[in-house]
Amino acid sequence: MAIAFWINLAFLLAVVFFVWGLRLLSSPDTARKGNILAAAGMGLAILATLTMPMEGASNNYAWILGGMAVGGAIGWVASRKVAMTAMPQMVSIFNGLGGATAVVLAMVELMNLYNGDSHMEGGQLAISLAALVIGAVTFTGSMLAYLKLDGKVKDKHVTLPYHQALNILMLIATLALTVWVYLQGSGAGTNLALGLMVLSLVYGFSFVAPIGGADMPVVISLLNSFSGLSAAAAGFIYGSQVMIVGGILVGAAGTILTVLMCEAMNRSLLNVLIGGFGGGGSAAAQGDQTVREVSLTDAAIMLYYAQSVVFVPGYGLAVAQAQKVLKEVDDLLSANGVDVKYGIHPVAGRMPGHMNVLLAEADVPYPKLLDLDEANEALKSADVAVIVGANDVVNPSAETDPGSPIYGMPVLRVWEAKNVIVLKRSMNPGYAGIQNPLFFMDNTRMLFGDAKKTLTELATELKNM
Amino acid sequence: MDTVYQFFLENLTEIYLLVFTVILGFEVISKVPTVLHTPLMSGANAISGVVVIGAIILLRLTPSDNYLMLGLGFLAALLGMVNVVGGFAVTDRMLEMFKKRK
């Protein structure tokens, strides 16, 4: 009796640690503590599960600890080696593994049922099937997201004609088969369950296939939410409260981030999933179409004698691995008394908040990182706004041109700064393929070239002043 | 329909737990600032590795001579643990970098 009390107290504490850890994660000062607290909760839950009394258990500790040790070692090494630019890929893989685990667990329970080794209530069968389907979709969807993010698979390689219609048909087929397997009860048989698993795996792959690279922050958030839901469903199978709570918390986190990312792009989730940007045949920017270039020296002078400068980094900065050089420019300017800030759009980077991590890695203190509203306030009084590798998130068409595909998307109003310097490789339009009238504005100057090279040269100029 | 009624009534506590966790989750997480969205996601991701608990329960209950089930359980424990350890460790690595002005 006493042991059951302590075991369950441990599970209760684990749940409290999860919730409290997530709570602490909401402030940069306490976030690290929060993560450690959540990890401690997980350790406690695992320990309690290993030691709790179970009737008729054969324990198999060698198998358990062996699997955990191998998995733990792989996870540890991966977490040390991954580059911060590759975080979206890593999170995608982990999402996928969580989904795969749920698939294996659900499949084992279903096999036991169909072999007559166990008995399941109707509701439990439904939950097992849900864990199987959601887990499978999460697994293949995440793996494809990883391959796309890593540039190993291009959109056009995996997209078929009428892919959206195909996806809708497949979704209906998957749901219909799930219901049918459920209605067969214990007579469905393992082969039918395997068939359902395969169909779900194919659907997961197919549902991510047509989603474009710019929409990846939404997809990763959504898959994160799915991985939580599959964990929660597996929790119902085993009647484990800690799994239910943990899974649902992750589901909630993923859902909130999905909604925030959709809002940041002014698009509905449905639009992201079945839409994708059209060709974007919007009217060309009005006014004169000449761009004005600025020399490195002039740009350096402009920055050096400014009172306040706002950098607007985009994914181009990360691709060029130029975060550290940007920080060097920041240091040189700050040393001269320039007030330097960074304006970060919510969808800058390839996952929610990605750009903040990249800049933190380059030692930029987080109070300098402004979110959308703070940055727009700062831009009103800024002397110079410097755009590095960003495009669509600083496009004035989003506010002025109802015909633009990104009309209504909240953007950083860099044009309200006195001067705008755009660091850009060429005049090619951005990821979404939309022309940007910002480049033709009177207070905009272009500084062409590779972001890292240009920033390095800029730093040299500043040092010589 | 009867099975649905029955499931609902028999799992009433779990369903309450589900509902309140949803509310709690949205309350706690909606306050997280943009700066922390990536660590939040990878930390949450680590928590979803809680499925490893299911793998442990499964393995403990599997007869010691059922090698198919043992193998599948081993796989589940392995995958779940990659998610747990990797997730928490990488989140810690990221949060270590978030510093205030020196």
C-alpha cells in the first residue's frame, strides 16, 4: 500500500514539474530552470514506472534499460552536434520519433487484441486506433519535413498533379478505414490494422508534400501538436495520467504556435494546408522603378553617425552564416554610442522563434531583440533600418496593395525609418516570389552582395573610422 | 453508442483531466514571448517523449519469451528516449545562449 502511495505521488509530482517547467519557460530569465524542472519531472516519471508494482510482470529490465540507454546516447550526441541553423530539422526528426513510438505501442496493443491475448473495451480500441493513425501521420510527415528543410527533397520532386484533391481523398479514405476497422471489433485482424498503418504513413507523407518552404514554421508547429496528441492517446491505452497530461500540454503548445504562425502570415491553417502561394500576379509597384545603390563607405558613415539603428535579419542571414559578423558590426556601432536593436518577424527563419536562437548563439543579448510591435515602434524613430536577407516580411505591399498575395500579413514597417539599407544578393524576388516596392522607395539604398561578405567589409570600414 | 457512453462513464476522471489540462496548457503557454518560441517547441517536444513510459509498461508486462513484442518494445523505448534526452539537452543548450546585457 505504502509503495503505491509513493509511486503515485511521484507521478503527481512529475505532472506538476511539467506544468511548472513550461510556466518558467515563458520568461528568458527562468527558462533554463524550467527546462531542467521538466526534465526532472520526466526522470521521476520514468523511475516510478520502472519501480511500480505490477501484477504478473516479467519486468524484462535488460530490454528496457538497454533500449533506453541506446536511445538516450543517440539523443545526447545528436543534441551536442546539431548546428543551431539545423534546429528545425532536429525538432522535425524528434517529432517523428515521438509519433513512431506511439505507432509501435498502438500496433502492439492491437496485435495482442487480435491474437486473443488481451481484451479491449470499445473506447480503448478507438483510442488505440487514434494513436496509430495520428502517430503514423506524425512520423512520415515529420520525416518529409526534415528532408525538405535539409534541402534533400525539393517540393517539385514530391508533388503530383491535383495533389490537394488527392490529399483530401486520402484523408477521407484513412478516416473511413479507421471507422471500419473499429466496427470490426476484435475480429478485424492484424493485417487490417497493418493496412491502416500503411495508409496513414502514406497520408502523412502526402499531406506535407505540397506545402512550400515558406510555410514550414506552420507545419512544424502542427506536427509538434500531433506528436503530443499521439502521446496522450497512448496514455489512454495504458491509463497513465502522466502521459495524458504531458501529451496534452505538448498538443496545446503546438496548437498555440500553429495559430500564432498562421496569424503572422495572415492566412488560415486550411489555406496553408491546401493553398500555398499562387503565382502572385499582383500589379507591379507604382512610381519610378529605379533602385539607388549605396557604396560601402557611405553605408558605413550613415551607420556610424546614426543615433539608432534597427537590423532586420531574415533567413538569408542564417544561410550566409553571417550572424557573428552582424554582431561584430553591432559591437562596433554600439561602441560609438549608436543604439542598436534587432526587429524580428515571427516567421523569420524556418521554425517559430528560430531567428532569436540564431542571434542568441552569436551572443546578442535578448533585450535587444524586438518582436513585431516593439520593432515597429522603434522603427518610427530609427535613423537607419538595415535589412539583411529578409524580403517578404518588410514588403509594404502587405499594407497597401490589396492585390498582393501577402496583403494583410503583418510586416515590419522599415520604410518609416529615415533611411533604409537593403543588403541583398540580387534583385530576385524573395521566397514567395513577390516583387517588393520597398526597393524602389526614395529613402531606400541597395547594397548588393553576399550578406556575410558585405557585413565583413562593413565591419572593416567601421574599424577604420 | 453504448460503448461510447460506457467509455465516457468509466474514464470520467481521465476525461476531466484531459479537459483541465487543455485549459491549463493554453493558459500557461499563450504567455510565452516570441523570443522563446523555439526553445518552447523543443522543450515541449521533449515532454512528448513521455510515450517512453508506455514502452516501459509494455516491456514489463510482456512475457519474457515473446521476442517479437520484446523487440518492438525495445524499439519504442529507444525511439522515445532519443526524443526525451535529445529534446531536453538541446533545449538546455539553446537556453544557455540567451543572455542579458553584459
